[in-house]
Amino acid sequence: MSTADDAAATAAFDALDKALDTVAGLNFTASNTRNRLASLKRCEQVRRRLPAVEHQLINQLAREATPEELGGTLPPAIAEATLISRAEAGRRVREAADLGERCGLTGEPLAPVLAATAAAQHAGRLGAGQVAVIRRFYHQLPGFIDADTRAVAEAQLAELGTQYRPDPLAGLADRLMDWLNPDGNFTDDDRARRRGLALGNQQPDGMSALRGWLTPEARASLEAVLAKLAAPGMCNAADDNPCVDGPPTEDAIEHDGRSAAQRNHDGLNAALRAVLASGELGQHNGLPASIIVSTTLAELEHAAGHGLTGGGTRLPISDVIRLARHAHHYLAVFDKGRPVALYHSKRLASPGQRIVLYANDRGCSAPGCTVPGYYCEVHHVDEYARCGTTGIDNLTFACGPHHRLLGPRGWTTRKRTDGRTVWIPPPHLDRGQPRTNALHHPEELLCDGDDVA
């Protein structure tokens, strides 16, 4: 884009801001219901058209921006620039790939993958809900559907999307899918694309939602496990001595008041516990695959409060104590909130140092990052090439994407006196953002420095 084009874009956005200021200042007090609904329709039309502008910008960044310019990969760069979640940034990148204009190998412009949907969205006739339904339908089409049929089906749904809300449109998309693929003969590749399990965020009561799609093989395996461990009388936490091996007694079966769903949960929990106890999972990030919990002596003594796992899960102290009966115990010692020194001369962190980081950092130390400790790498705040030693006061957790931002791409880190890690962006990415991560230490948000210590 030339300097003149940049100036024109700035002027256009300034005019748009001014127009929105005018609209926001309107007074609808004297209006009536019909006109208020008409104004809401106009608001929705404007909202629908904005993504068409984003698609062009995102696709151009995907083609032309270097990792050094972005400070990493595209979705995190968009998330940082716009202060949206990484998940939302990733969704927008994928949507732009479907609905934005493309370039051929020789640079010639190509129509969007979902051309009819893109045109309707550009005109403000399709909203985000309808677009999501059409994209999901298109990507779930089995591989044997030819390109012309796909285009006709997509255009038909795009037209229907201008007439129906997302919910009924989803029903119409299902009907169209049944017509195109009446026998449901999806290939292994089609099934592989849909497979997945998502563990939802932990709720205030400690519970978490699990949802997803299993391949036929995964379902068959789970069925075999649950047929044994989720049978009436098996793995019942309400029993003094739950049956986990061999057949349950008639008394255990008769007094089992759990629902089928509850038995499935307890059976799966028992299977996972057995896998962890077997010791056959090997190591993960230098430690045997296991549940790592940090808590305080006061909470253990009072049998109240909760512990925090390396995955970020809050465990009631009653669960911590029960798990500890079968655990290999380690002790991490802190002095006024800072870990007691653990040093050695090797580059890789020792198991003891990793355990201390689970308790000290809890997760990635990059500002705003929610990745828990199980999925983090150990980073030398002062590069090992310079210091030549690996001390606990020079180590921090960093997830893979954030770890790769350090060094050549301009990000640096340093330790504060309270042990927290400070992340310093390169000058061209510095927008005054937070430099430390408080998400893994919410208790510090309500305290000053002295209280934390």
C-alpha cells in the first residue's frame, strides 16, 4: 500500500469514527417501536460489514508479514494488537481464509473459497451466526462431493442465510447434508478432521465440562473400559473399599445408587488413575507423568482450602489429602514468597527446580497467558550462554509460542526482586501493555507488595 493509500485509509477510518460518534449521540427517546427496531437492524448491518474489511487485512498479513514484524505468529499478533482472545484471533484468521480474496501462485487475484457467503457478508446480509453455520457445513462435507456441487450448496445456504436466523439455518444445513450424503459414508479422513475433545474451564464449584467427538476406534475402546469400570457396583467412591478389580459383590451392586452418567465418570476416573499409577507413561518435561499439587502448610493442617495442580486445576484439600496417600512426596520450600535457592551447573532444569516452578510460577509467566505449568517449557531469564549456571532464581515457565518470541525476535525477560518475571517487548511492539502475568496469581491482585511477601 502506498503512502497515499495509507492516508486514504486513515481518513476513511476517521470519517467512520466521526459517523459512529454522530450515531452514538442520537436520542431515540421520541422514537417508536417500529423505528427503534429499524435502527437496530441498521446497527446489525454495519456490524456485519466490518469483517469484510478485516479479511483483506488479515490475508495480506498472512502473505506478507514476517515473524519478526509480527513478534511471532499471526493469531497472537492480532490478539495483542486488538486485545481480543487468541481463540477469537484464530477464528478470524480461519474465517478470513474462507471469505477473503486470495492470490494465486503467480499473484493473480482469486475469488474467496466461500464466494457467495463472502459477497452476502460484504453487503451486510449475513451475520456471524449464519456465516458460522455455512462454514461448518462446508468443511464437514465428505471428500467425494465435487467442487461444483460444493459451490452450489454453499450459494444456496448463503441465500437462505439472508432469510433465516442461525438456528433454523443450521437445521436446513443438516437437511442439505443428508440429501448430499444420504448414506453417511464418510471417509477415515473426514472422521479424523472432526475428532477432538475439549476440556472446559473449571467452574466456581470446581466442576468442568468435557465435550467432543470420538472416532469409532476411540468409542469402541471407551466402551470396553466403561463396560468393566462403570458397571453397577464398580469404582463407587461412596463405598469404604471401592471395587476396582474383579467382580463387585452383590451388596455393592444392590446399594449402588449412581446414575449411568455418574458411573461412567467414576469408571473413567478410575481408568485414568490406574494409568498414572502404572508408571508406564514415562516422563513429561523431565518429570514422571503425574499429578503435581502445590498448597500451603496452613491449608493442610486445617484440612481446608485448596491446592493447585500443574495444569491449573483447583483441588479441594480433601482430594489433595486423599491423593497424597498414594503419592511420591516432594517438598518445595519458600522464604517470604521466594523459592529457596536450587542451583546446578547443567543447562536443563533439574526435576526439583521444575517442581519449584510449578509452585512459584504455576504457568507461563508471559503477561496474559493462561497456559498452565504442565504445558510450559523452562526458560533461563539470563541466557545460559552468558551465566553458565542454572539457578532457580534465574528460571521461569514459558509456553512454547511465548518461548519462541524471546531472543532473536526482540522480546527479553528479567526478574523482579519479588521473584516475578518481567517480559519486555521490542520497541515497535511496545504499547504500554502489562509486563508481568497476574492470571496465575489472582491473590496478588488484591494485595500490595508487602502483603504478598
